[in-house]
Amino acid sequence: MSLKPKKFTKKQQEQLDQKLAPVYRNIGGLTFAVGLVALIAGLRIDRVYGTQPIFTLVLVAISVPLVLFINSRTLRKAIAKAVAEVEQEKTDKK
């Protein structure tokens, strides 16, 4: 895998954007869902044990790197797949 960014024409870049748009939406929803679950779980645990918002803060803090890890893996796979598809279309047209 080369570290040099690939050059795409405007049309190819538009194709990439169209292929990746659903992935961006999914990542936004996943980020919201994980944060909401961490918040609700933390509030409920705090209520059960009668603690200050310790568990809420800890779970929300843990959810941040978790979401970053999941999002980076998802994006890397999706971008690699989209780039391969666009390059395949480019070679098929030749």
C-alpha cells in the first residue's frame, strides 16, 4: 500500500463520494448510538448505586476511544473498497 495519495479526476471523485455517502451516515448514527448508550447506562448505574455521575463520566470517556477505533476501521475498509471499485471501473473503460 503506497502512502502517496492517488489522483482522481473530478468524475472519479464524485463516484467515490457517492459510494462513501452511506458509510458517512452510518458512522454518524453509530457515534450517536454509542454515546447515547454510554450516557443512559452510566445514569442508570449511578442511580442504582446512588453515586454521583462517576459511572456516567467513565462510560462516556470510554465510549470516545471506542467510537474512534470503530469509525477508523469502518472508514478504512470502506475507502479501500470504494477506491478499488473506482479503479476497476477505470480499467474496464480502457
